[in-house]
Amino acid sequence: MIRFANLDDASAIAEIYNDAVRTTTAIWNDETVTVQNRADWIASKQTDGWPLFVMEDEQGAVAGYATYGPWRAWDGYRHTVEHSVYVQKDNRGQGIGKALMQALISKAKQTDIHVMVAGIEAGNEASIRLHEKLGFNRAGTLHEVGTKFGRWLDLTFLELNLGE
């Protein structure tokens, strides 16, 4: 079941986020977050009117989450968003990311969003393939623009034109 996140989801979202920080190059942060940090983030998403979806597993636990928000701060970019999608480590590869992305894309199409942007670590072929299956096109790669785990990382951008 996919639904809008609420403050009760802060702990599960923090757990998923922190696992990605500690073990993957999906999030280029070195520091984990607190449950309060995620609660504040959820509240901010709600206040600002940005969608934040969670997907529950059969037991009702949060198995993943997805959201989008401003791509860049200037007015001319107001119809472009950048999204994030993360799946709990034991639930990866089961279609949860795809389902959450489909919900995000559907929501964006109901608004005045024209383009959705994905910034993905260039070595994350599974995520890149998922995005391409959903209609995203590769827009280019920036080389060695980030670092994590003692190595330089490349960032591949993909775009989905929602007006097509």
C-alpha cells in the first residue's frame, strides 16, 4: 500500500535513510540523521506542499519512501523537480522503488510539474535502469563531483519530460 507519509513514519524513514548513508553511495552525506530530523523534514514537506509517499509491506511496516522537491531555487526552474526514492535494505529488488516512482510521476503529472530530474551515482546501474524503464533519458554525467568512502564519485543525471 502506498500512502502519504505522516509524522509516525519518521523513525522508519530515518532508519532507511541512515542505512543508505552508512552503506551506499545513494546519499552523499557522511552523517546520519535523528528521528526528530526526519520528523521535521516530513513536517516541512507537508507545509511546503511536496508529496512524500511511503509504501508499506504486508505487515504494515514502511518498506520505502519517495518524494520530490525543488530542483533549483530560482523562479525559472519552478516547473522542474528532483526526486528521491529509497527502499529498506531487506525489501530491495521487489518492485517497491518502481511502484513509489510511478506514484511520484502520477502526482507530478497532476500538477504543473514539467520535468522530473534524477541525480544518480553513475555506478548505480540498477537505479539508472529502473529510471530508464520508467521513461527517463540520460542527460549527462558530471565526473568526480562528489566523494564518499574514500573515492571520487560521478553523478549521472536523467530527466523525464512529463509533457510528452
